[in-house]
Amino acid sequence: MNAPGAMLSRSPAPAGNPPSVAPQIVLAVVCGGYAVGAAFGWGSPEVAAFMGDFGLSFAAFLAAVSCGLYARKRRSRFRPAWMLFAASSGMAGLGNGVWGWYEVIKGVAVPSPCLADFCFLLFAPPAIVGLLVLAKRPVTRAGWVCLGLDSWLIAGSLVTLSWSLALAHTAHFQGRSVAQSALSLAYPLLDIVLVSMVLALHFRRSSVHRSAINTAVAALALTVLCDALFSSPLLREHYRSGQILDAGWFAGSMLLAYAPWIARRAGEKSTEEDLKPAARRVQPHGSRPIAGSLAALTPYLAAAVCTLGILTNVLDGRRIDRVVLFTGCTVVLALVVRQGIMLLDNITLTQELAQKENHFRSLVQGSSDVIMIAAPTGVLRYVSPAATGVYGRDAEELVGSELASLIHPEDLGRVVHEVRRFLAAAPEDEPTTRIECRFRAGERRSGGDGWLNVESTVNRHHGGLIFNSRDVTERVRLQAQLQHNASHDALTDLPNRALFTERVTQAVTGRRASDLDTAVLYIDLDGFKQVNDTIGHQAGDELLIQAARRLGDSVRSGDIAARLGGDEFAALITGDGTRDLAAREFRIHEIADRLRIKLSEPYRIDGREVRVAASIGVAFAEPGVSPAGLLRNADLAMYRAKQAGKGRVELYAPQMQDEVAHRAELVGKLRTALSDGAFALLHQPVVELATGQVTAVAAHARWRSAQGILFTPAEFLRVGDRGRFTDDGDRAAELDRWQLEEAVEQAAARHRAGYPVPVAVRLSARRLLDHALSPKGVESLLTRHNLPSRALVVELSESDPRLPLDDLERRLIALRRLGVRIALDGFGSGYAAISALRRLPVDVLRLDRGLVDGVVESARLHKITAGLLRIAGDLGMQSVADGIDLPEQVLALRSMGCTHGMGTAFSGPLDEHRLRRSLTHAQYPVPDLAGKGRAVVLTGSGLPARQGGPVGPESLVHPPLRSNSETSVPPT
């Protein structure tokens, strides 16, 4: 079978179970038995009379009971018809019963007229009305008129024929009374009316309960036929009860009794509403409405019968009877009137059809959608003019083409499957379906042999299909673009994190067991933030675009590069089955180093050369590692590369995860310490080097461990200030806020106790820019504890060049307006401090510990320190040397012009009790040149100071100092 035939071939619908034939067999046996008995005279005249009278009465009453029960149980618009049939059968049964009363019980001849005659006369009217109920009702007045004319045409023709053959003799029969003559004429006339209704309504019957209606019509037709035979004078004179004629009446009654139940046995639905879908069933192409053709020929057949009756009189040489002449004229007149009505009706229908045809032609031809009709063979029989604009091809060009040749080969199988499924479904269950495929376009749309995305609504049409198609190419492109945007980075057009994670998952879960060298490269651009801060974000975006282009060009065709966000990129390097661990590490490391070199080359942006480095972390897809774990391992390796000096390639090692776990444990301890109040605040005196006077104290936060050891939180702060761990950064900020509040609260308590010394609190520049440490917040804190603003010194411990100095300058100026003094910590440790000194409002310079440690031994460091102190003096700033541990350092710094200092040469960090005891003495002894050669012990520190001389155990009064990160718990 070719493609079009295969596409439009329909699967045969499964046939239902056929109804049982047992009731028909029983009915045939009963009627046949009665006919056999009647043919042989039932064995005796008495039995024949009984079966001919009471047998017919029983059959008629059975039909009345059957129709009545059905009408009572089944609720439909045909219920009155079955009730009328029950009444008609009841009249027939009563008439036969009366006839049997006279003939069988009394044994006398049936008088004429009698009650039986009236009962038989009342048989026809209910049956006639019942047939009217069963018929399709005309919807127009012309239809009702045509129905009446058709009935009269049939009745008139039958009257003409019957009058010519028999009724004329009956009407002129001598020796009968008027009643007898009227009855003799009434029987055949009512039968003629009944036959007319049967014939007129047979082709107008409703499609609902078709089998039941056909059976009822057949039963009534059989009864009328027997009545017509009985009305014949030749048969009536020799009629006896129980003869073969009674078998026809008996069979008619039995058929009418069986008629209402045949629909249920045949599996038909019981109500008209249930059968509405069946009424819409599509007829096969080429079928002819035979019933409609016969119905149209009925008036002409009636006229022919009427003509036959007149010709019979003429051929017999008899004078044409006035009844025949009058009836024939009325039949001809009715036929003329009917044809006139039909002609006018046809003219009206033709005009309406033309209007509707023009209307639908305008709709079809003016529609923006393409309407195509395909024959059952798959050949296009009609294509609307919209094909020119939609497909770029003329409609005439498409007509006659095979539909399958116009569909993309990749979509043809799916379209054929959908069409087969649609044609196999019931029309009432699925009237339409929707198909989307690629359709061959003309040169006017595609410029060549291109394809359009077309969406079609498909309907059935005489065994073929109607396609209502529209071009959805732009919608498909938009959907594809939206899907691409959802999985790709908008700036660089590289796959984003979601798509990269999906590809990593596919590579990890779908790789072969031997592919152990599949790796993920996590890439970060070092110094990218400086590019944004110095030359702008637009230049930073251009740098990212160029870096993405380099990365995409550097990976292999089977690999994938992605942008994860910000300046972070990644690459998935698929394995080649290498099992040698050293070989795979060498191969991946070589690829990563090539990417690092490529990404670290200078970038040309806006006419300037910009340089950034690339730190790359590598992690292999080891067995048992999940996709998320693989990405995490590569991320950890990348941060190890940044910690190791940036611009490096690091391979993931399991100990990196241990370090993360250790850092997480430290963070957990920090959280616990903050929530449990395990932090303590110690203060270290700041001493004037000339007099030994304590001029201020510096606050130091310590964490009290479970063993009673106080540790500095520097390690925790490094974790928290890393910037990548947001939650930990919040914890570090919380620690700084606690330190500031605690320092202000304790300083206020010392002021009230008579120790009015300022307190210095070390804060990072990043923390000073937080909203929580705004000048208003600091002012509120000082006011709440009633501490003078001059008693607070804020030490700027970090001057990160990446931070905006303008914002930091405005924040420090606002603090100075409150009266808070500003100190610059770590002065001399780098260019950042010099830049901060140039821009920021600073009152105090604190020399870095690295300048103080070697100031006595190194002449070069001595000169550098002296120069810095001279700068501080020239700027009118107070200078504080941090980390003075030896008396020689005190002498050297004082000689250089340093005004203040702090360190173990005077005192270490003290708790509140020891600090107040130290402040009571107000000053510490300082060494001088006159005391050279004498050991000087500085009180209050608990630590020795030495001057020259050999270094030995005897030169120390106390044990060696502990590390600066660990301090014993001082006594309380």
C-alpha cells in the first residue's frame, strides 16, 4: 500500500455481539403452527370456530398488553404511539371476542350490525394516529400540506382502484339495509386510509427505534391486507372462522406484540436523546438515499394507480363511475398542487443553497487558514486560495498532489499513525483531531526547497479528510528560542548552570564503567571584580563574552562549556576509556592548563588591554560520586587554587573535603559561642612611651573553650569574612557588633567607676559599610550607655582596595562628626594603607607588627619605620606601635618619634579585674639609657623585660610567653 493509502486507511471497527434469534424462531413457530392448523381446518368445525374467534381475540389482547407494558416502562416521545397501538389491538381483541360469543358460545350467526362491527371499526383510527406519532413531523407548513396531499393521493388511488374492482358492487348490493351497506363500505375505506398512512409515513419514519417501527408497520400492513381480502364479496360470502385468512390476522397481532421489544433485543438505545450521536453518523461516500428516492416517487405511483383504475373501467366497457371520475380528478388536482408546492419549495431551497454556498465560499476563500480536502487515496481534491500566502504555492499546483509527498519524511510516520488512530475512533467520541508537522513550502516563502511548521485541524469528509491548516513557524521558532534561553546564559550564550548540571548527570549516570576519566573543570576569573570597579560593568560584560568565546573554542566538540554565574565558568570533559590514573590526570591537567593559559591572555576592550587570570579546579567522576558531588568537588579544587596564589590548576583531593568539614565545624563552634555567650572581652593597655602613662585600652575578643582556654577568633573570622559563605559572614558581623556593644558597655562602666580611658575597637572596612554599624547606630549605642563619643576609637583593620573608598570616606567623616576618633591599623603593611591615609580622615596611625619586630636588628627596617613615624608626625597624627615585646624596641621607637605603644613589654590582654588594678597605678615604668645593663621588670604585665646581656634562663623572671592565639584564663 502506498503512503497516502496507508495514511487514510481505516481500521475496521469491532462488531458487537449479534442479538439472539430465539424470539424470532418462537414467533415463526407459533404463527406457522396457527397457519398449518387453519389450513387443515383444525380437525373439526368446533375447534376451527374456537381458534378463529377466541384465538384471534387472545392474540389481539396479547398485543394490547405488550404495547401497554412497554409504553408504561419506557419513557420516550413514542410512548403515545404504543399506547394507541395497544388501544387498537384491544378493540380488535374485543371484536373477535364478541364474534366468538355469538358463533361459539351461542352457536348462532353473527348479526349485522353488532357490537363486533363497531369494535372492528374502532381498530383503524388509533392505529392511524399512532402512525402519525411515529412519523417524522414536518417542520414547515408546506411540509404538512404535502403530507396531506400525499395521503390523499395514496387514498384516492386506492379508492379508485377498489371502487372499480369491488366497492361499486358492494354499494349497489340489493337487499341490505343502510347500516349494513355503510358497514360494508366503512371497513374497506378505513383500511384504505390505514394503508395510505402506512405508505405515506413509511418513508418518513423516524430513525429512532427503526426495527421496532418497521415491525409495527409490517404488522398493520398484514392486518390491512387481510381486511381487504375479507372485504371482497367473493371471499366474504364463503368465509368461515378458523380458515387460512385468520392466520394473517393472527400473525399481524403477534408481530405487533413483539414489535416494541425488538429494539431492546437488537441493542438499540431506548431514548431519542441517547441516539443523537448515532443520527450524526457519517454515511459512506457514494451511497444513495434509496428511501428518499422512493418517497419522492410515491405521488407518481399513486397517480399511476388511479389511472389504472380508470383504465380498468374503460377496458371493461363499463361507463366511468362518477365516484371514480370525481376521485380521479381530485387525485390529479392534488398531484398538480403538490408539484406546484414542491416547485416553489425547490426554488426557495435553491436560492438558500446558493446563498449558503456563496457564504461558505467567501468564508473558505477569504480565510487566512488553508483548507484542503483529501480523498480516501490521499490525493488533494481541493485547496483554498490561502495556500498562496501561507505555503507560497498556488492552490492549483497543490490540487492532485499526494498529501504524503508534501509532509517532511521525518514527520510522515507520526502523521500516518495519528490519522489511522483518528479514523479508527468513533466520530461521536472524537469528531476532530490536531496534527502538527513540517510542510513543503514554495519558493515564494522559503526561497528554495524549505519547510514550514504547520498545525492542522482534521475532520472526516466522505471517507476522506478535511485539513484546516495554519502556519505556526514563528510560534515554533519562538518556543525553540524560549527553550534555548531557559537553558543558556543570556550574555555569553553558553549553557547555563541548569543545562550543565543536566549534562553532567547524563555523563555520570550514563557513562560506561570504564570511563573513569570524565572530569569537570570549575573556572573562576581572578581580578574580574577590579575590571568592573575600574573600567565599568559594560567592559566586564565584554570581557565575559570574550572569555566565553575562548572557552567554547578551546574545548573539544564532544565536551561542553558553560557559564555558571558571575565570573564562574565550567567545562565537562568526557572520558576516552583511559584506566591509567596517572595518564588521565596528565591528560586532564594538560587540557585545564591550556584553558588557563588561553583565558589568561590579555583581552582587548575599548582600545585598552585588560588582564585577568584563571583559577581552575578539576574533579574526576569517580565511582559512587553523584553529579552534585562532582560539581562540589570541582568547586572546592578551584577555591584551593585561588588560596594557593590564583592563576593555577588544582586537582581535587579527598582532604579538601576534610578541610571543608573542619571549617564547617569551626563555624558551628562560632555559632554556638555566640548563642551561648562563650565570648569574653579582654583589654590591652596603650602606653605613652615617654611617661608610661596608660592613655587608652584596645579591646580584644576571645573565645572561652570548654577547657578554660581563651582563643582569638581570628580563624573563625577568616572563615566568616571569606565572602563566599554568606551565612558565616553574617556570623562574623554579629561577632563584631557584639564586640562593639560589649566594649562600649564596659568602657561606660569604667567611666562611672573613675577610669575615664578611651577604648579602641578594631573593625574591618567591610563591616563599617554595613547598615547595622551606621553612624546613627553608633550614636544610639553611645547614648544608651552614656559614654562620651571621644572615649571611642574605631580602628580600621582592613582597607581592601576593592571596596569603594568614597562610601567608606563618607561613613568615617560621619563618625568623626559624632566625636569618634578614627585609627588606621596595620599602617605600613601595603599600598592599601597609603591609599587609605591619602583619602580617609584618620586621627591615629598604628604601626604594623612587622615593622616593630625587627626595628632594633635591621638598619633598613629602622629607616623605613622612622620615615613612617615622621609622616605621622608631619600630619599631626598620634602614632601607636603594636607588638612591643622588648625594652630595646621601646627605646628605639621612642627615639624615632613614636608617641605610644602596646605589647607584652608593658602588658598583655587583661580581664576587667586586672585592667582596673592596672589603671589604678595609672602608668608603667619605661626603660631609659641611664638604666642600661640593669634588668627592668615592668609591673602589671606579669612578664619580664631584658636589656642586653646574655640570654639565658636566669634572665627571665617568669616562664616564656604563650602564643598570641592562646591565653590562659586570668584569675578573677
